[in-house]
Amino acid sequence: MKSVLASKFQDPSRGVYFIGTTPPKSSLEEPMLIEVSTKLMNRLHHIEFDGLIVYDIQDESSRTDKPRPFPFMETHDPRAWSNRLSQLARKPVITYKSVSARSEHEFIKWLDESWHTFGIRDLVLVGSPSSEGNIQLPLSNAYNCLKSQPQEFNLGGVTIAERHAKKGDEHERLLKKSADGCDFFISQAVYNPQATIDLISRYARECREQNSQPKRIILTFTPCGSEKTLDFMEWLGISIPDATRHRILDAKDPLAESIKICRNALEQIIEATLDLDVPLGLNIESLTNRKDEIDASIRLFKLLKATLDLKLAERAL
């Protein structure tokens, strides 16, 4: 059976909507895994979403000299967590995979197991967080491995607007990844809307010049309720303007303020890019396991989904 998301992604007139989550830490045993997954399903019960996204959490300490605000913990296999959530939610799940630490042979075996054992159909491959260290399998080689396999994964890639702001070439990366088989892209969390606007605009222009159809870009948003979460976001490479940081920290209700900021960011992006014919989607995540931030991510999902749905409906008139 092929991916059910692939056909949804091909319809540019509709948005696609996801909830991002991470596998539980590896020390949790089955009773706790049932409890964690049940809590997540209860949160999702009253919202309309197209699927979930499960991340492959890596240490990433090689990417920066700054200390990690939250300690890194090994997690359960993302494929097993994706399979569990897909069965419980009866929704497709996009599974991330960091490829750099495995050999080509190991990665080919991983692909076969993912398809046949875990039922993975929707996949995002991620390269090394930095050029340092022992990179056994570069991302470009992983794409080549995927092309040589019989499984027809619905393949996506990561896009980072902050990288475009620094280097000005992220649109070229999107085109290269499209040539490598990527049919959609998921952004890093957005707190600097202008960087995202610049990226989408440049990508749309390049697609027009090459007479090619832009791939869907799924924009990630996350609520933030504390200085430590802000520090973690910046450690991950998320661009947060000083004024935005101060606005959140100085607010009586930082979480509510961050939700307002995210909505405003999405509205700016829609206003600037919706007529460029780059299909959009949303991915809402919580970067911590704090209950208040997880609950806020559900409120944020409802608000941003309604915002994008309304703009798409208005455009169709």
C-alpha cells in the first residue's frame, strides 16, 4: 500500500495539517508507553488533522559550542512509535530519519524493515547536524540508496529559512532535493517570518524560471512559555528576533503571547506568499514535555489551521 498523504499533497488548493511529536525516552517500558500514547490521543481527539510527524532525536552537540539547555536522552525507535501512533490515531505518520551514523548497507536494511515491519510510508531524511565527526552516509548518498530500492516512500526533506538568510541558497537546496526525490518539505520552527517569506519567494521565482511546479512547504510552529524553552529554541538554530524574545518574556502570559506571535507570523507569510502558488501546510509541535506547552500546542494548532483554511477559502472565491 502506498502513502495516502501523497495524493493530498498534490492538491494545491487545500492545506495539510500535522502534529509533531517525539518518541518517549528509551527507559520507558510498555505500561508507560501506553499511558503516554493514550494521553496524546486524548489531546488530539477533538481536532481535525491529516497526520502526525515523529522526529528522530539526535544529540546535535557537534553543531554548536553552546551547552544544551535540556539534556539529551536516547529515545525509543521512531519507527515503532510511528507505527503505534498510526494504529491508535488511524492517521498516517511522517517519520524522520537521521542517516549519517549508518553505513549504506545498514541504511538499506533499515529501509526494508521500515516498510515491511513498521509500515512506514512517509519519510523525511535528515543529514548530519554539522560537517564534523564521522559521517558514514552523507544525505546525498542516502537519497541514492532510496532510489535503488523497490519501496515507494513518500519522501520529504527539511528546509531551514535561517540558512537561507545566511547563505541565500536554500532555494537551490530545495530544487536539488526535489531532483533527489523529495515531494514536500518541512520547515524548522518559524519565529522570524521574514526569513521564511524570503525563502518561499525566492523558491517560487526559481521554479517559475525553470518552469517547474513548487513542492509543498509545511511550516512548523511551536509555542514557548519560558526563558529555558526560548534558549533551547535558539540552541536548535531557530531565529528569534530580540524584540520577539523580550515580548514573550515580558508578557504576563508568555505562552499566550507566543501563540499571538505565531499567528501573526503565519498571517504575514500568507499575505506575502499565498499568490506565489507554493502549496503550504502546517506542523504544530511542542519542544518540551511541559504539560502547559503541550496543551498550548493544541490551541495553537486550532488557531493556525483556522487561519490558513480561511485564507485558502477566500482565495478560491
